[in-house]
Amino acid sequence: MKLLTANRLNDGRVIYLGEADAVVEAIDAARPLEADAADTALAQAQSRPAIFVNPYLIEVEGRAPTGRDRLKERIRSLGPTVGHSLAFVARNETA
């Protein structure tokens, strides 16, 4: 099974293709796709550049990323990591 993921153009957030071709932010809401359906969904997402930036397919079991990029995809699915880093830097600059 595969999921379609990308970044959203207007805010850079990680997005997934959900049911009824809806754009969702949570990996748990993403729609698992069989191989043929995944290729079709990828082509459709690539034709919507105003929403999907660099769409691609990831391998999953259930909705958990697998394969060689599983760590990267788990990190992406949890949301931005930079916000925590900036807060840490700001706290240390004022100390």
C-alpha cells in the first residue's frame, strides 16, 4: 500500500491525500492506495501545483511508513521540528 504526500504551497505544511481526494494534514487521515490507484493519484496531484508541491508516494503498512525513507516520513508526519529549535535558541539568548 502507498500514501500520497507533498507539501502545501501556501504554508509548506506536510499534506496527504485523503478520502474523496481531500487534502489532509494527519497521516492517520490519509487514504491508503493500491499501486494502480497510487499512480493515478500521483498524476492528479502533479496536475494541481497550486496545492501539492513535489508530490510523491510512500510505502506504508496500515498508515505507518515503511521502506528506506520510513524515518524521514515519520518525522514529517509529526509536524514541524524547527519551532522547538527556535524556542530553545531564544531562551538561551536571553539567559
